[in-house]
Amino acid sequence: MNFKEVIGIDVSKNTIDVCIHLSEKSSEFANTNKGIKGFLGWVKEHLKDLSGVLFVYEHTGMYSHTLTVVLQEMGCHYYIIAPALDIKRSMGIVRGKDDQVDAKRIALYGYRLREEITPTKERFESITTLKSLMTLRSKLVRQLSAHKTTLKEQKGIYRAKDFKFIFETQQRLIHYLTKQIKSVEAQMQEVVNSHIALKTNMDLMLSIKGVGRQMATTMLIVTENFSKFDSSRKFASYCGVAPFAYQSGTSIKGRNRVSPLANKNIKSLAHMCAVSAIQHNSEMKIYYQKRVEKGKSKMSTLNIIRNKLIARIFAVIQRQTPYVDTLRFVA
């Protein structure tokens, strides 16, 4: 879609700084429901028709949530830049930080790419809820891990009778956090079960040996129920498991390697799924053992398995049929 005008928005905790690109009109509004509606009223004063206008802003977590909700309610076209690294790389060397200047840069970025940009699709409210629950779970898991590590180290150094109160307090915290993590996971499953499309895709992913509930839930969140990525190759590149060539001229011919520009969280989960797959999936186990016996790198082989699992996830979603392990039908 060819947009006639682009509005850049720099979102912060309390305010949004905005810039209409062609007319170079700038202003600042409160980052509240009322403030954002006031912003849209201000836009209509300068641009009568919003059908050809694209609102562009960076993904800033919960700070951009209200803006997204209001734009959806008003039927506006918007594009969320994620990750923000895209725009940082497009600006070159920049000194200092100014919200109004950032809004102008975002507007310019959007205007240059207006013919290529596909507006961000409306997100299910269930996805937003799932994402918040997953963030909460991650925080609780980190706290649980910290308490377990501290308790283990203290028990190896201090005498129990001298540190009885500290040991018991930490043990109670560990018990409490474990209980809360299970509660959050139950709530996440309830959210998935309440939405037929999420439930269907979750079950399809879980039909693949090696793919666990955490990986499947994260896939639903990151891909927004598979609406943001249309192929496994694009997703593999996004999460840093797709190998890229490393060569130049005739002198530099290095090995293919994965890029450090990646979603490290999903990459870590994919790695754990690959490790699980070679333990519980006979096909993957045989493949892994054969490559290792040939002297191939273990990490390189694990990366291939990560790619295979991602490809299978996208295959079952696109076909809308569970994965079938054909190896068990072989005589």
C-alpha cells in the first residue's frame, strides 16, 4: 500500500513525541488514552483523511500498548518497528538524544520505506496477555534459580545450626516461587485454551517430539500466532539459527556461520528442544549420531536439528495437521 503521509512517533513512559513528515508539524502528548485521542484530533486538523496515513513507532513494550490499542480502535494504519535496531542502523552515527528529533527520524524512516511497509496486523488480546504472563514467569524462574543457588552455596559453607533461620526462609521462598510458577503456567494454558486458534496451533506444535510447552507458547507469542512470519527460513534467520556465507573475493572463504543478530531467548529454547529431540526422537538421535561419527561438529549438527524442528513447526501450522513420525512405519 502506498501511503501519502507518514507520522513518526517516539514513545516514552509518560509522553509521545510526534512528527508529520511532509508538513514537518511536531508536538507532544500525554501517553494516556485521553492524550492519544487528543493526538489523533490534532492530526485530523492537519490531515483531513487518515486512510492514506501511516503511523510509525518503535516497539517499547508496555509503554506503546495504549497507543496500539487506540490506533486499532480508530481503524488507523500503523507499523511497529521491531526490533528498534532497524532504525538505529538506518541513522548512521548519531550524537545525543532528543525525543522530537527521534520522532522526525522515525517519520523519515517510515516515509522512505512507505511503499515496502506492510502495516502491522491487529494483535489478539490473548497474545498480549500471554506475553505478559511469560515475562512474569521468566522473572519468577530467575528469582527461583537465584535462591536455589544461594541456598546450595550457603549449605556447603555454613553450619546449619548457625544459619537455621536463613536456610528455612530461603526454603520457604523456593517453595512459594515454585508454586507461583505453576500457577502462572496454569493461567497461560487457560488463556491458550480459551482461544480456539491458539489451542489448535499449540496442539499441532506439541505433536512434534522435542517441542515442549514453553517453546510452543513462545512461538505463539513471538510470531503472534504465526501471523508475522510466513516461512520457517525467515524465522530461522530471526532467531539466529540460519547459517550465512562468510566470504569476500578470493582470499576470504570462511565457514558458513550463524549471525549474532538474533532473538537469543527463542534461540536458547530451540537449542534445548534440539537436545531433547536427540534424546527422545529416534530419527533425530540416529541423524545426530551418524554425523558425529563422521567427525562433524556437535554444535553444527545441533544447529541443523534446530532448523529441522523450526521447519516442522511451520509445516504442521501451514498444513493444520499433526506431525507424523514416518520412521515408526518403516519395517
